[in-house]
Amino acid sequence: MEGDYDVIVLGTGLTECILSGLLSIDGKKVLHIDKQDYYGGESASLNLTQLYSKFKPSKPYSDQFGKDRDWCVDLIPKFLMSNGELTNILVHTDVTRYMEFKQISGSYVYRGGRIAKVPSNQTEAISSPLMGFFEKRRMKNFLEFIIKYKEDEVSTHGGVDLDKITMDELYNKYGLERGTKDFIGHAMALWSNDDYLSQPARETYDRIVLYLGSVARYGKSPYIYPLYGLGELPQGFARLSAIYGGTFMLDTPIEEVLYEDGKFAGVKTKEGVAKAPVVIADPTYFPEKVKSTGQKVIRAMCILDHPIPNTSDADSAQIIIPQNQVGRKNDIYIATVSSAHNICAKGYYLAIISTIIETDKPHLELEPAFKVIGATKDVLMGIAELYEPIEDGSKDHIYISKSYDPSSHFESTTDDVKDIYKRVTGHDLVLKKRATVEEEAELAGLS
Ligand SMILES: *[C@@H]1O[C@H](CO)[C@@H](O)[C@H](O)[C@H]1NC(C)=O
Ligand SMILES: *[C@@H]1O[C@H](CO)[C@@H](O)[C@H](O)[C@H]1NC(C)=O
């Protein structure tokens, strides 16, 4: 590893691995180091031995849920939107070659104490149990407006300017009830709080279009998920980087960070000194250069031996509990996957519940979600503080990623990737426009 590089990357979380891959494709000489002996950092998928030793150190895993190696439990539960930016990056970089994806079978939302499928077109709106008779018609009209809207055809704008009207005003124009606003804003536009209501409707419109377009792509839900868990993602990008000449070293703690004139210059490890003018790192490598966002996330990993009730026995699903529905300020997310995605032993299901903590009894905040998922065989809980860099890296050439938020998808992660990419290279990340049909088939795992 000794020698000169263009970029040193510390930590093999998803953000770091995507950047490593993208910069390697650009022809940069990348050295990628992780202090841990496995890929993925905070965004790894762990087997049960690793999981129990992390979250229940006093109670080592003893094969009660089948073979340890059949399990890949995500530390950061998220799904990919099939039309989302991470999917674009995967297709653009050909990382789809190293992985197989499968659809998530359902997208559900909690309203009035029960869960129901999120309607994704006018026909589904009309038959949805989420709304009463008249509200269904209003929802149908709203969806029709969204689907028919074309930027360059004023006649489709219904007299509104999406950059001026607030989202709440747009909802009110269609006469939608509060509970309907909740599921559109939180389960389709995927906002985690209600700040968006008073902002221009444009971004929420874009998010609903992303949701509907993602459902339309493969059918059952807007989400896709890699076989063997999310830990496959950083590894896929690491392989990409390696193909373009990137050097990887796991299990290599950093002994010293070297500076010249206050700027990053390299690192010293047990393998020697490596030099580079730029470093990209996750927050754990530079604790003195990050600050808490003031938010903490609680995640509960629940082992089940049954599908989630009221999901038509779905082998996988995203369930969103909008904050208003349970008197909170932040949504509660439930991501459930099973052996259909090769992440656990046959007959088992994994449900991961997450939310931003609002009280000093965080486990009680998850109560509504525990009611939804039904009986559990075991529950492992962890709390993580969220960090972000204090500076943008322009002064010391140290570019630090943000912690993974509790949102149900990767759109904020790819925003961070694009933002760091631009700060490091000085230009925007430009992705190839369209995938070939073959690549698409490969991505869907449907070929
Ligand atoms: C599940 O369905 C049953 C029967 O319709 C209903 O009583 C219950 O409230 C539902 N639970 C959830 C969480 O949707
Ligand atoms: C609406 O969605 C359902 C279920 O995914 C599908 O069967 C139906 O064809 C869709 N209808 C329209 C008008 O797109």
C-alpha cells in the first residue's frame, strides 16, 4: 500500500464505496482502507453471530434460528427506489453485473389504526380501504392531475404553478382530508415530517412522480432489494473500484493522519505510509471534524417466524407509520424481508423498525410498530447518533460523509455522494442517460 495515490478513502460504507468506484472509473488512483475486517462499515449486513455480539454481547448466538451464515441483517434498513438515483448509478457503472435484485412485494401505510396498501394509480385509489367513498374520488382526481401534468403543456397545469403554490394548498384544491395528506406525503412522497406542507409543491410533485414511476417499472411496489442484503452494495462498488485499479485493505486501523500546511497529506498504518492530497472518510475516522445533527435513530431488528399480518403474506414489504397517525413528529418505518431475498433461514422473516428518537424512552416509541408486526422471536435494538461534517473539506481536503438517516430509501445517501463528488472533483457527477434493455432485465433479476 505504500506510495502515492490521488485519493485515500477511509471506511467501506456505501457512500465511500460508491465514491471509490466513481473516482476509479474517472481514472483516479484510489487507496481504500477500513479499520474493520468486513465491508460495509455502518451500512454492513451482519450474520447472527456478529449481530448478537454487537447488540447482545451477554447472549452469544447459539443457532436457535438456524445456521448463522444464512442470515444477513442490514444495520441500515433501506430499500432502493427502482427509478431512484442509486439505481441509476448502479446501472451506469455496471455494478448490476455483480448483484441480483428482487422486488419488494408491497408498500403499506398505517391509517386509523390499521395498515393498507399504498394505492399507486387511479384504479387502486378507487378500491383502497384507506379512504371513504367521496375521498376516493378526490384522491383519484389528485392522482390524475399528477399523472397528466406535463411541464410544457400549460393546459395540464390545472391553473397552478408548482413553484408558487404550497403543497398544502394543492392538497386543499383537491379537497383532500388530513389522513389522506398523511399517506400521500409520507408513504408516496416519503417525507419524514410535515415541513413540506408549507413549501412549494414542486419537490413533493417530483417525489410522487418518482414513487409512481418506480411502481410502474416492475409492478408490486416502488422498491427493489439485493439478494443477500444491502451489504452487497458496498462490496459491488468495491469490486468495481478494484477492476479500475483501486487498492483495498480491510482490518487496517489508521495509526496517524499526516498533514502538510494544515492540509491532508496521507495516512500511516501498520503497512506503512500512503500519501494522497485528498481523503474521503466516514464520520468515525475524524470524530473531531464532525458534529452531531442533534438527532438519534433507534433501530430494532426483529426476528419473526411469520409474515406481517394484513400484508397478504408478503415475503417483503415497506410499512410507513406517518407521524400524525400516532401523535409523533417523525415517521416510524418498518422494512421487512425474508428468505425470498436470501437474508435469513427458511421460515423466518426479519422486520427492522426505525425512527428518530423523540423521548427518553425510545423503545416505547416503537410500540405502534410492534403492534403491526405481531409476535417476535427475538428483538435486538441499537441507538445511533447522526453526524455530519463541520466543514466542507475545501480547506483541509478532508471530505466526510454524513451518517445514514432513518429514511426508508437511499435518495439522501446519493445526494451526499453527488455533493462530495462535486466538492472533490470540482464538477457535477454526470450519469449516462439510459440503460440498455439487457441491463434493465439484469437489474430486475427478472431475466
Ligand atoms: C389487521 O386486520 C384485522 C382484521 O381485519 C384488524 O382487526 C386489525 O386491526 C388489522 N391490523 C393492522 C395493524 O392493520
Ligand atoms: C393499477 O395497478 C394495478 C396493480 O398494480 C394494476 O393491476 C393495474 O393495471 C393498474 N391500472 C392502471 C390504470 O395503471
